[in-house]
Amino acid sequence: MLHILRLSIPNVYLLTGERAILIDAGGPRDVLRILEFLKELGIEKGKLSLILCTHGHWDHAGGATQLKAATGAPIAVHRADADKVRRGDNGILKPANLAGYFVLPLLNLGYPAFEPDVLIDDEIDLSSYGVAARIVFTPGHTLGSVSVLSADGAKIVGDLLMGGWLGGWLFPTWPGLHYAADDLDQIYASVRKVLALGPNVIHPGRGTVVRVLLPRVEGPTAFPAPQPDLRQRARGTGTILVVDDEPMVRKFLRHFLKACGFTVMEAEDGVVAVEYLTDPTKEVRAILLDLTMPRMDGLEALRKIRRDRPDVPILIMSGFSEPETSGRFAGLNASGFLQKPFTTAQLTEYLRFLLPADS
């Protein structure tokens, strides 16, 4: 039987049978609540047979040391993440999307280091630990990420996927990628692997349960070919001017646009952008313009840019929604609006729309 404890950031799961397995250990501050959770379910010391960390990040392995001391249960981690837990360190967190650049600095915390008792190399049958389930290798979020498939079809996938946004407060049943990914190609391969393992009720490491409904097919399942690289879909040439006061946003956009083939110029506010564009020799194919900036905001910059560059495509970016902001730049011939945080897929579609000759 599967029991779920939703904490402030991660989810913790308990699989019960003849004995019990705890799936993920939360962070150090979650230990007392997890111990209360075990007590409420009648899991006394000695009945918990294993603490399984789906990967080696602080919010899934940070409480393992204290939980082992309290319960006596051994800790299992995949071999590829063992160095993380030995150091008590997340390693380098690589953003999987634009939101990751904002969120990950808040999540990169250390935790008490430990030596794992069980090193996972591949699939493990958990019946020897008293539950009808097995561990499957699902790398991507980290190189040593694992998931658990129970006999009744529940899939506990750690941070392979998230249920909704902001811990499930927004779009709670929509599956989505976590903010971090060591390897996106491996994530997509692992997601396909999980979906092929039967009924798709998925329990993520944060957010709410998601249900993936697929058409019934007879015979072997044929997966569609992977989607083409977004950088190929947005392939282009020429210069794009990125105007944003946030260095991390400029860095993200610079990295993505250069990978698409564009030359990227940057401006930290409207003043710098307007000064750059007053030089008629500076050719610009498109401008990505933040709305809220110091010195000169995007609205004033848009007015000034349009006097010298009436035809260049200008895409407005803002953390506010389009209905909240569209009235402010009405009549100034903005070419489009992207609400932050946006994905590279959304940006790609705008680039294909604004620069159709390159698509």
C-alpha cells in the first residue's frame, strides 16, 4: 500500500507490505515530520526495512542520516549519485528551463553527508525488503536517479517529473519537467521508459499525482521519434538584442540564441539599448525587451526605439501577465509578449513567427 506525505517542498512516500520502505528522506528540517508520519502509520523501529533516496539532492537525501539513526534502516542510493551523498552536496545544478535559473539558486543547499549502505547499479526487486515493488533506473534529473514501480502499478519517480507548478498550486495535474536536469535526453528516454511500464499513475517528487492517459494499443508499443532539437527549429542568423536587467536571464537567452546560430548583443537597461540602436550601422533582426528595468524601463525604451527602428520585431518580456501589461504598450507596435518564466519551446515559436525566413 502506498502512503503519501506532502512536505513544504518534496513529497515522501511509504510503501508497506510485510515490512515498509521509505522513498526519499526530505531535507534535514523535514525529519521530525517524517518520523511523526511513520508513527501515525504504526511503523515502529525495526519495521522500516529501507530508506531509498531516488537521487542525491538535499531535499530527497538530506534527512537520511537522521532517519537512519532514528529507525535503524539502511540507506540505498544509486552508485552514480553516491559521491553526492558522501559529500552532502548537490553538485552542479543545471537549469532545464528558464524558471530553473531563478529557482535553483534557492534550492542549492548542503546536507549531512553519509555513506550509503546499499549501492544500486540497476533494477532491484524489493521483495527481499518486504514490499512488492522494484527499483528501475531512470537517469536524467541526475545521473543516478531511480524510480519505484509497485506491484499495483504506482510509479514513484522522484524528480523525473513534477506535478504542476509551484508544488502543485498551479496546474496541479499537469506533468512537467523539474527545474534541473543533468541530461535532458536521458530524461526524455526515462519518461518513455516509465510510460511503457503499464498504467500511468505517476507520483512525482514534488507537486501532485499526475495521470497520463494514452490510447490503448495491441502488440508492441512503438514510441514516436524524439522531437527535433529546439535549437534546430529556431535556427537563424543575424543579431538579436537582449535587453534585461537580470544577468541570469541574459545569460540563458545568450546561450540559447547563440546555439541557434544568432549573434547576441546585450543591454542591461533601456538606456544602453537605445544608445546602441541610435547607431544606424548596427543591424538588428529582433529585440527581446524586458518591461521592468531601472533607469529606463521597457515601455519608455520601446517608444524611443520605434522612432529609429519602426520595423524591427520587438518581443516584450515580463513577469506580469499580458492582460495586466498590454494596455501600457498598446499602439507602440510590439510584435509579441512572453510572460516570464517562459520555456525555450515558447521562445522558439515566437522566433519562428517573427523571423519566418529562417524557419
